[in-house]
Amino acid sequence: MQEFIIEATSKIYLLILVFIISHLSINAENLPETSLNKDWILFSSEKTNAEGSIISTSDFKLNDFYKTDIPKTVLAALVENGVYRNPYFGKNLLSIPEEQFHKPWWYRKEFNIDQIGKNDNYQLTLEGINYKAEL
């Protein structure tokens, strides 16, 4: 008799858990989304001596950068900005200096979250990262 009570109780907890998870996933699908893919800047860490804690603030200003959208590799953004010609044509790839890619590059975008409530949650979803990244 005691085994049945434990088993029945476990099933009730499992049903409650399934209900909660399904309810949360339904609500998550209805949340508003904002795309942050447009209007990024890209620059090499060679362009500044500032630490990451400074670069990530709204006070940080840099004049030497490339405009881009994401997702895009550094090389693709440089080609888009006219720094290099199509690397997949002829021997163009051989003319691109490799050393510049040995230092980290920064992708940066500022955005505002207008109203933050006590129980609000925000999720930053990245569809993929090429090689490695620090966020």
C-alpha cells in the first residue's frame, strides 16, 4: 500500500512538473523579440589600449572602426567595407596580411532596454560563434 502512495505521489509531481514546463515554454514563445543584427561596429584590439571593462561602456568612443551587420566574420566585414577585394577570386586571398588576425577583434553594439521591471528577464540568443568569443 505504501509503495502505491509513493508511486502515485511521484506521478502527480511529474504531471505538475510537465504542466509547469509546458506552460513556461508556451509563454516563452509569446515574448516579444528584438533583432540586434544590424548596425554593429567592428575594430581590432590594435586600435585601442582600453581594457574590455572600458570598451563595454557607453562612454567608450572610437573613430577608427568598420560598420557591419552580424553574423559576419572579420574578413567578410573587411571585404564588405572595401578593405580587401573578393578573397575567393584569383589569388586575392594571398594578398591579405594574416598578422592582423592574430590579435582579437571586437564586435560592439549599444542598445537600450527601456523598461525593466522587477520580474523581467532578458535573453541574448546568439545563433553561433565562429571559433571563440568572450561575451
